[in-house]
Amino acid sequence: MSDGEIDAVEVHDHPGTVQVTINRAPVNALSLALTRKLRDFFLSVDERYPDARCIVLTGAGKMFCAGADVKELSERTTGSMLARSAVTRATFDAIRRCPIPVIAAVNGPAIGAGVVVASCCDIILASETATFSLPEILVGVMGGTRHTARLVPEKVVRYLALTGRRVDAYYLQRFGGVHEVTAPDDLMPVALTLAGDMAKNSPSAVRLMKEAINLTEDMPLNEGYRVEQLFTTLASSMPDSKEAAVAFLEKRKPIWNKG
């Protein structure tokens, strides 16, 4: 089995959108090498795609991501697991802190670390063929529960982690973890349309909004709202803020600043 690739292409009929595909046959398992590639891609989005406004992340074939490579895990030592953990944490953080929105288009099973990859995206869309599971307990490891708690309530996290059972996309949709469930053939068109809608908004405002959300997610209410107010003050001083107000009054589409 190869180390796999992170395939990225600009979607020409959706300006500003980059489709990123986890591609490691047969199940898109995350080897350490592929995990590093995923990390490096999201850390370098601005450099690689300076005009990108949104990313759609999906998996090749019929699998979104089968999680960590079990063969590599079976050869674990304390040292190798500590090193792997550092890379994995950095990868998830790079996806979550990507300066532009990331939409997960979950086209099939998301297992273990695959669930975490999806949870680090801003919005999750899923095919009717998608399933989600945390089977780490079945292969002698831990992990994934803290990130999954951002998708579903704590008791559901415990159910998934302590049983290793898989659930379908509709199950996660009930709790708001999945935004929309589509027919398999509709998944990418729906994801690209959503990405296109985001790409039409002010690039600077979207980046600022995402950073504010990331910063305040785990803050207490009053402190988080105060930070949000400060970001609002910052946004109001930017050229796109004035342009948005003028365009609204003049009933025309805004022309965003590219600087």
C-alpha cells in the first residue's frame, strides 16, 4: 500500500473553490506519511491557492476516511505513538484553523480519525452511504472522543466510543453534527454550491468570522461575546464593511477588496 496522496484541484465552474481529496486505496486510511501531507496542505493553503475562498474535503472512491492505518498502529511503540500523536494533533488543528471555510463532503464511511477529520471542518455534508464510528476500543487504542463531542452530545460520544458501533448520517443529523444528507450523486454538487455561496462573500469578512468563531468556541458566554464584539469593531474598519453597506443601499452586488 502506498503512502497515498492529497489531491487538490480548483473547481473552475465554482470560482474560489478547491476540492481536496484524501486518496489512498483501498480505504483512505491515514498512514503517518499521508497525515503529514494533509497537515502540510492545510498549513500552506494561502501559499498554494491565494485566490481560494472555500475548500471541499472528500475521500476517493466509496470511502471518506478509514482513520489511522491499523497496520502501523499494530507496530506501535511508546516513542512511535508519541511522535504520531504530535503529527495527528497538528493535522487536525491545521484543518480546524484553516483561514478559509472547509466543507466536509463525507461520501462514505468515516471511521475513527476519519470522524475527527470531518469534525474539524466547518460544515459537514454527508451522502446517504456515509457512516460514522469510533472503533478505537476494538483495536486497543483511544482517541477521537473530544473532537466528536463537537458534533454530538456527550452521551452519544460515550455510546459510540464504548461500543465501537457505527451510525448513519441521519443519526448525526438529528444532533446537528451533519448539516445535510444527500443522495450519493448529489453530494458533490450540493457541497460545491454551498462553497460557491461562501465564496461570494467578502473574503476578509469570512476569514475574520471564522477566526472569531474558532477563538470563542470554548470561551464562557460573556468573554466570548466580548471577543466577538472586538472582532466586529475590527471588521467595521475594513474596506469591505463600507462596501457592503453602500452596495446594500444602492441595491447592487458588492465589489470586494482583493488586497
